[in-house]
Amino acid sequence: MINHALKRKLESRILPHVQMPAQYVGGERNIVIKDHAGLRGRLAIGFPDAYTIGMSHHGLQVLYSLINRREDWCAERVFTPWPDMEAKLREYDVPLYSLETFTPLSEFDVVGLSLQYEISSPNVLTMIDLGGIPLEAEDRTMADPLLVAGGPCCQNPEPMADYFDVMITGDGEPALPAICDAWLELREAARQDDGSYASGEEGRRQRSEALAKIAADLPFAYVPRFYSPEYSDDRIASLTRTRSDVPETIAPSVISDLDGTPLPTAPIVPYVKCVHDRIAIEIMRGCPHLCRFCQSTVIKRPLRIREVDTIVDAALESYRNTGYNEISVLSLSSSDYPHFEPLIRRLHEVFRPLGVNITVPSLRVNDQLRSLPELIGSDRRRSLTLAPEVARDDMREQIRKKIKNSDLIDGCRAAFENGFESVKLYFMCGLPGERQVDLDGIVDLAETIATVGKEVNGRNARVTASVSNFVPKAHTPYQWNGMQSREYFQWAHSYLYRRRQIRSVNIKCHDIETSLLEGVLSRGDRRTGHAIRLAWERGARMDGWTEHLDPERWWTAIADAGLDVNAIVHQKYELLDKLPWDHVNVKFGRAYLEKEQTRAGIQLTDMAGAV
């Protein structure tokens, strides 16, 4: 069951020489270990980032629990090793393995990776290569695991298309089991009398035919090898099917009954500190609002909720199975949950006697915010986090985020009156149609809230304005717009810093190079995959962590791959132009996005030189 030989090699030769070895040994509370000999299929669920990030991701716990409820399948976990661990694995010729049974990735039937952040793309290649699996999908045979990708980065699947057999959009709960079962049947049918699989050209042909069957039968399964891109003037001109039996466009996978889909009530409890050490309970999927900048609100449709009893019962069972002292209710906009107040009161009623804190990380700014601090306040939580996105009401009309500064200020006043000491505000700069007065508004609003704190408590409140650089994402009404230039963001950040006058207000602007790279990797076509591979071959590892990112390595790789950054990131598209992600469908479709782009009342302009 457990690969003891590999485990002993790790313990004797490798783990004593790497940092935080506990993240590589498994054995945590609530893990599931099954005897592979009694199973039909084996799935490795991977997260292309460090253990401390992956174990904080709710989706991984959901899919792990979902698959392990089945008697005929197991799900085991794998994460990207840090560079010191990668070096030791390569030095001793040890493959990347699962944490449950120390099984090499190449021995699983299916390997599923969640693509959450474009900058982490090289980590995917590290995992595939270290796992002993051919890097390019076209080089694999039926003897190799099926490589499946899901997550928000699959909304534009093209940059990573060369490395995955199947890519999924939408909800993973219905899609992943269906793909796993379909692949197992196809793999068993291809097995030869001696138990092996055909190799070489015949093995690759068999795999291609099996993948065509999956593409034809499962509408949410995008198999990139059957779609051939053509280019004109440094942009995609068409994406042509190479087989008539695969669909022209890909539909998202959708759960219709969220309340009937079990929550993970025995989540794995890490033995090392992770980004989030708490119970996470998803109360709602989707968002009732239609903000024009937001990709999540488009791709998570339709809106679905869980009932209060379902949530409270799952939270209580999770507490009994973990002992965590904090429960976080999750959704895109938790305070828009239709039974929000009764839910929070019920949770407090059940968990306060147990010493368990309830947190609500995603609050909407509206007139309800005035009453929320009293409802959600606790002895342990002294900071309120809100996302006004922009600072002027007229700009919010354009981006279709229907909130008002008056509600935000009144809500912060109520928070200070209920013992909160600081406020964190999330803003964006570089939105289409942005004016200097919109930047003024960010500082003015932050400083106004600081002075409200002084009115309540006698001293200026601590306010952090976190300013991200806007990237027009696929499947949003702004997808046709260009991204602002490096020079613009440099000027905007400097302007914000200079304009601040109150010392308790902190302006934190996101790294410009990281944002521009995100623009390339989220808006690129299939040729972008070559740049990702070049960056990886030249040492790109864990680039989602600031201390590991080398922007120059990326820009050199992008140039060597022959990509035109201006065409990919900064130049506008016309409404009738082909987009790299047009073959991926979303609810309401492209016609809705075109209408919303027009209604925004801004001109499609090239942003490369705007300062």
C-alpha cells in the first residue's frame, strides 16, 4: 500500500537536508489511505504551489473528499516542492510522489491540477517532469496518466494547452468523476493481454483516439490537441477543429443542486502552519452582481446557495473532526447570501460557547454594512476588510459595482464603534476610462475613513489601501480593452504615494512587473506556452512568491519565444475580433459581454502609451 522503499530513501537521504520537511511526509489528521490493490482507479490531486498554499485551498479539500467517498477510487495529494527539495529529488533520482502512499505521479491513472494563478505556470511543468510524465501531451501513450487541468486559469486554456490532455471549465464536482471513470474504461480497453500498453507511435495513436472519445462524449472536456490555431498580425485569427467529432465550443460544467453536494466535513489538518488555519464552509456559489471587471462573477454563474441548516451542521461536524477555533464562511460576496443574518446568528449561537470564532472574509459595501460590524464582531477580530474597487461613485457606475461611499463610511464608523481598530480596502488602478480624479479618490476615501476612526476613538484609524493593477481578463466585458502600460502604472503609483498626508494611512501598490506578466499569461494564445517552457527551463520556480520572481528572466523568455507583448496585452481588440479564448463558453455568452462593453460607455482604446 505505502511505498516504504521510497519513504525510507526520503527519510534517510533527502528530508534532513531541506527546509520544513514536515510538508513532504503526509500523515496529517483526516488523510485517507486506501489499498491500491482493491481499487479500480487512482487520482492524484495536485496544486502547483507550495504545500502551505495548496492546503489552504478549499477546492482541493472538496475534491479530495468527493473522490475518497467512493469505494472504487482513491484521491491523494501532491504539491510543488520548493527548489531545495526539487534539487534533492533530482540528485537522488526520486520522482515526485503523493503524500498519502508515496506513490510516484507516473503510477496514477489520473493527475488533476488546479490552475489558480497564471504566474505559477512553471510549477506545473516542474510537477509533470518530476513526476516522470512526458512534458508534452502529444508525447504520452496510454501507459501515462491522464493530465487534467481545472480552475480559473482554464478560462483561457491556450497558454497551457500543450501540457494537458484535458482542460475543464466550471464546477469540478460533476466533471472530475466523469472524466476519471471515462478514462479508466478507455485505458482498460487498451490494455494488452500481458497487462502492458502499446508504446511508440501506436501508443500515441491509441491515446489520441481515447481522448477524442472523451471530447465527443463530455461537453465540458476541452482536449487541446484537436484544435489548431492560426495567426495573423501577431494575433490569433482562427482555431480550427482537426476532427469533426469533437465540439466546436466547450460548455462549462455546472452543479445544479449545491445544497445537495456534500461539504468536506473531515478536512485534512496540516501539521505545519499554512496560510489559512481554519475551517472553510462554502455557503454560496456565484454572485448576484454583475461587475464588469470581475471574471469570477461570470464564470461562477448561476447563483446557487446552501441552506442554513446544511451550513451549520457541516460546520459543527468539521469542528468535531478538526478542533479548529475559527470558521470562515466563503463565497464571492458572503453578505449577499439571502439568509446571511440568521446564518451568522446561528453560527455564533452554536460556536461562541465552544470558543470558536466566525469570520466573513468577503463583505459587500451596501446599506447593510452599517449593521454588520455588530453582527460579525468578536474579541479576536479587530480589522475589517472591504473591496470598494474604485473610490468614486461615478466610476462605480461604469464598472457596475453598485455601492456608495456613504454606505462604506457609515459601515466603517459602525465598525470602529464596535471595537474594530483598522480597515483594509481593496482598489484597482488602470481601469478603462480611469481619470486622475479617480486616483485622488483612493487617497481621499482612505484618509476620510482614518478621520472617522479619530471621531470615534480619538485617534486616526489605521487604514490600508491595497491597490492592484487592472488586468482585463477573459470572459469579462472589459476583455476587449488593452491593459495600461508600465509607464502609466509607475506614474499612478508614485502619484498615490505622494498624495497621502495622514500617517496612519498606508498605500500598498501591487508589483507592476508581476501584473504585466499576469497580463501576458492570462491573455496570450497557444504560443505563450513556449515562453512558459523557456522560463521554466531557465530556472523559473515558485514565481508566485515575490522573492523567487525574476521578471527579466520572463521578459527574455517571452522575447525569445517571439511574442509581441504590445499585441497581447496593451492593444485593444475590436468587438468582432477573434479572441484566444472564444471557444470556451460561459453563461449568457459573448453577446452579453459585447452588450455590457458597449453599455459601459467607454471607448476601446490602446493603452500602451497612456500616462
